[in-house]
Amino acid sequence: MSSEEEPAGLEIGEKFFAILIILVGFILFYYTYTSYSTLSSVVPSLPTIVPGLFLCAGALFFVVGILLIIAKEKEE
């Protein structure tokens, strides 16, 4: 064992965390997208920026999760 290797559990944990982030991002995006019309009828003074922020956050979580899955460690 002359070269140091990353433990297998760390790599599995990273992939599990990425899948969890993707799931949270998808749920956040989907729920905000589908309930926007209901929210705007219940709260007429709701500014359009609020759902937009949640949509962007959901999309960002989704993209970060995908990047965590496809990212490779730099070989030296």
C-alpha cells in the first residue's frame, strides 16, 4: 500500500449524499411549480419573486447533486 487510497465508505457516502440532494431539489422544484397557482389564489399579495427563489433553489440543488455524482477525483 504505497499509494494512499480513499476509503470505499467515503465514496459511497458521497454518492448517497448526492442522491439525497437530487431528491430534495426535485421535490422542492416540483412542489413549488405545481402549487404556484394555488398559492397565488390563496395569498393574492404574494410577490412572484418568492416562488421564483424556491424554483431556482430546487434547480440548483438538482444540478449540484448531478455534479457530485459525475465528479471524479483528480488522479496524481
